[in-house]
Amino acid sequence: MNDPQQLLDNYINLPPGRCEAYLEPLAEEVRKLVRKSLVKRETSDLEDFEQDCLLAIWNRIDAIKRGAVETSIENIEAFVRRAVHNRYCDAIRRKRPGWYNLKLELLDTFSGKLNVKGLSIWNPEGSSERLCGYAKWEGLSKSAAGKCREISDDPRAFAIRMLSNRDPAEVPTVELVCRVLDWTRGPVPIDDLVSCIAVLTDVRDSEPFSIDAQPDGDADADSPVDWLVDPEVDVERQVVDSGWLDHVLSWFWKEFVLLAPKQRKAIMLGLTSEQVMAVVSTMGIAEVARALEMTPQRLASLVPKLPLPDIVTGEEIGIPARSVPSVRFKAWRRIQRRSRKSGVAVTFL
């Protein structure tokens, strides 16, 4: 039997002693699905990414089998694709935040969220690769990715010919996109366009900000495990004990509201929608909105879009996009120091 859905159903639903026979073939099918989902993704600089995906997927399957969660997996192939996609986005956001934020900006531009007319993004029939370009090109399936690579290989020539020798970094993003499309004369994959714009504007991600890594010599530069997990409490119990999690959330909120308003927004708008909803479920949406100095309706409209690109967060809190990581980093450092002193763990963050 090689049907991954049937293997999954048998493994989850059959009792101990009978389900073990399906474990190994299911593991092989899941691995095949993960590798299939990774075919068109660039993961060369993401160490052990495949193993990370497999671990996350099996953690979920195990939780369902143990009855720790009430949800089920109705379509294992779709579930694996979504799991890989989500972890890939998260990995890229952490590894290459500048590139990731640029991609989010371009996605908003092509999808119409920024009220830019004449551009479009679509999936050619039978392909999972999204193409973008002028709206009049929508539906075309032939990619002009090679022309994008020409620009990346010689950005100076492009600037002279298409930008009247202006510095690409000083050209508005929409105009720069249009000049690139004028050069390619056809639709291009969104990731190729992002990489092309990143080269032109010198977007670099040599050392992204992260609460998981701090400069050497910093008094708070311990491993995240040292402050995210209380060494006196069993790790598994910390993660699954809902009462303990409510305690952590309540503690976090008391520290959170002591931050400056801009720091609060920088942190909250940089979390995932699931993380923010965890806070909302404990504190209430009115309380969270009040701390962020916005209406509950405004907060509710933002949650599905989280985490926001730094350029959007900067507009929300009135600072340049390049300053957002610094504001967020300093806020997390304060919470980190306080959590170490209290012995509490903030595992969901």
C-alpha cells in the first residue's frame, strides 16, 4: 500500500500493536512529499531544512495520534505542502529578512493591495510557480527569468540604459519594477524579480537581527534555551501544560505593557498571527488593542497579515523601515533579561 493518506489514517486510527506496521511506509511517503515540495525552493543556505520540515510534520502527526489536538489531516499532500511552505517562509524571514520583506512588498504591489494599477501576479495552469508582470501579460506561461539574470549579472549596464544612470536604490520601488519588466519584455517568477531588485538596491542580509543570536560579549548572549526554558521544570510539561502557558502569557503581558508604545508595536506586528491570537485569547482583544494604541477593529484587520514587513511596520509606528529591527531587538532584550531574572519561560515566542 503506497497511498499516503490511507497509511496516515491507518497509523493514527489503529491501536498500538497494529499501527506500527504502517509507521515505516508512512515515513517514507512523507519524506517523498517533503522532497517534492522542495523541488523549486532554494534551500542551499538553510541547513537541515528538510529535517526541520519532517520534524514539524511528525510532531503534528504524533500530537493527533495522542489526542493532544482535536484537528485531523484530511489531505496529507496538501498538509505537507502547507507545512513546508510555512517553514520555508519562516526560515527565509529569519535568514534573509531584507529579501523576505522586499518580497512581501512586491507581492502587495502586484496583488493590488498598494493600489498600484496595471500589474498582476498569477499561477500558470499546471504550475505552482507564480509569475508576475504587467496585467496585459496575465495568463502567459513562458518565463523571462533569463532576462532578470542579465540584470543581476550587470546591474550597472541596466542602470545606464533603463534608469538614466540613476542609483537604483533611490528609484521608487514601483518605477524600478516597471523598468525591470520593460527590460524583460515578459513575465518573470516573483522570486527571480525579488532577487533582481535586491541586487539593484543592494539589499543584504549578512547578519539578520534575531532573538536567537546576539553579538559576542553581550551580557545577555546566552543560548535562547537558557532563557526560553526554565531549567527547573520539565521541558515537555512546559510546552503542553496549558495552565503553565497561561501563566507565561500573563507574565509576558505585564512586561510587555511596560515597553514604550513603539516597542510594543514593533514586537507584536513582527509575530505570527497564531502567536498574537494566543495573546488575545488570554488578554482579550480590547486590552491588546489598547496597548497597541489602535482600535480592536484595526487589530483584527491586521492579524491575518502578520508578521508585517518592516516597511509596513515602520509606517504603523512612524519610523524608517531600517530602524524597525533595532527597535524590536532592544525590546526583546529587555524581556529576555527580565525572563532570566524571574525564571519564567516564554516558549511561544
